[in-house]
Amino acid sequence: MESIRNLLDEVIQEESLIDCMISNVRKKEEYNKISIRPILLKEKLMYQFTYHYDKKVVHENVEKDQMLGKMISLFETNFKQGQIYTKEADYQILISKKFKVKILKKAPTKKQKNLSHNRKKNYIIPENIPNPFLYRLGVMNEKGKVFSQKYDKFRQINRFLEMVRDIVDELKNKEKIKVIDFGCGKSYLTFALYYYFVDILNMDVDIIGLDLKEDVVMHCNEIAKDLRYEKLKFMMGDIAHFNQANQVDMVVTLHACDTATDAALVKAIEWNAKIILSVPCCQHELFDKIHNPLMMPMEKHGIIKERMSALITDSIRANILEIMGYDTQILEFIDMEHTPKNLLIRGVKGNTGYEKAVKEYVSFKEFWGITPYFEKELGEKLQKRITE
């Protein structure tokens, strides 16, 4: 163990550690691996140990002078492998059943990170400030502290509002904004949207959240009533058959499965909605339909074909929206590490030059030999643009 001790002592004393992972247990423990990273707490260098259990993680902050003994103890007692990333090099520690040690050194692969554990991002909805709807939805406590298990949701909410903020000027000339959120589910983002428009921007809005689950709709209506969100209501209904609105300014569809996303986009186009925000989900429609002999190296692998069909589906959606008069972007909604379903299609009405989009669409669908559901549902509206 002396070689491990010397390496760790050098890394710790020079404060060159970027990241570390200790794994491969000798006998089963409650936790199966430990990750370690340096952090700054009140301007003091500490090391955060994260113990990875099957269904949870537990953090422990350790002072610099305790690090060496703690890490050596882990290798001596129960772990056979360690990966250490420093500014100068990467090190892999391997320990055999007979406690023979091997250390492999490679070129560095990670860069030094900002160590400030408490560094704050300028979120639209800030941390550590009590927020009524986030408290009611279980994202933060009554003092404004975001629960650790809800932090990804907190980031997702703010990322969504950032995407709205980028295009909200398109609605500024409206006296009242009508918003429909299809498939709203637990409605984190529906409540966030209402809060952003009303409490932050002081705009006049009517928002309807639509979902198929009666208990979800009842629960969300109770929360909206308790929060006195008077112009936010939730209704049961199917996206394709919803007919209780004549004119809508913004259509939101988040994780509507398969062709339900297309049904919502068709509704948005029929309403001539100014803004469309769509996060597609479960794009199964084209999986068994796409085919081109040139693409067989990808088509013959199921997982590759599944991802490819999802990308083709979303590309078609964006392309058709362009043809129908929308300036369209496909954006990363949240980090890929949290979910592969992380793309948001954002369309803003105003695109007048759609001829190029028509040519791209026709060539693209011919290449894959498909006629997508979205095209069929739009019917003559789309065909007129294509044949003009």
C-alpha cells in the first residue's frame, strides 16, 4: 500500500485532485462505490465524499488533513480499484486479491473545475427565496431551499423559462395571452409559466392545462385555487379532440407520447398560435417505416434505429413547422446525462420564405420512403404549401 500512500499524499498536498472514483468492492457493503471531489466551503478547501447506494447517495465533507487516512483505509479494507484524475495525469489503482498494487499513469483527461460548491447561477426563479408554487409542488421547503432530489426539476423549470424569455417579446403586443398546455401531468412547468407571466412580467394570461388523468387534474386545480392563480385551470381532455378554444397564442406540449405530439402541433397550426414549445416523447411512429439501403449499417441495430427514428421524427416536425410559417429551432432542454429525451422544438410564427423548407422536406421523405402522421393530419393545409 506504500505506493498508493505516496501517490495520494502527493496529490493531496499539491491540491491537484480534480475527481476520484473508488469502486470494485471486495465484500458487499451498503454502498458500492465512492466518488470524491474537492469543493470550497466558506473559502476553505474540503473534499466531498459521495457514497453511492443502490437507491440513494449520501454526502460527507472531509477536511484536507483527514483525506489521506480515510482514502488509505478504504483501499486497505474493501475496495480494489480507484480512478484518480489530476491536473497533471490520470491514475488507475488496481489491487489484487492478494493485495498486490498496480498503478497505471496516463495523460490527463479532465480540466480543473471551479471549486465553489455554493456558486449561484442567476436563475429566473432563484434559490433560497421562498416560492409558493415550488413549495406546494415539493420542489423546495418553506424557507426556499431546493430539495436535493428535486434539484434537476428545479433546473429544468428554469431552463424552460429561459427558453420562454428568449421569445416572450413576440407576445408583448397582446392585451391578454391564451396558453394551452397539452399533457401537463403534474404541471411543474404549467405553474412556472403562470408565475413567470403574472408574477414576474405582470402580463395578463389565461392558461389551461390539459391532461387525461382525473386525479391529476383535480389535484392541480386545488393547488391553483390555494395559490389564487385565478386564470390558471386544469381540464380533462384528449389533445386531438380538444375544441374548447378558438384562438390560442402559445401551445406547450411536453412529453406527449408518440403521435400525440403531432396532434398538438396540428392544433397549434390550426389556431395560428404565435409560439409553439414542444418536447417530444416516445417517437415510435417511424421506427418500422424508415428504410434506405444506404443506411443499413445503422438500421440493423435496434437501439441505433430507435434513436435515429426519433431524430428523423423531430427533424420532420421542425421542417413542417417551417413550411407552415414558423421560425423553428431544436434546442437542448436539459443535460443529456439526465434523460435522452432532452430536445425541445421551439417555433415562432413569422417565417414567410418556406420554399427551401419544402424542397428539403420532399427530398427527405423520399430518401426515407415515408409519409408521416403529421403530414396526413395537416392534409390540404400542408399539401397546398408543398404544391404551390
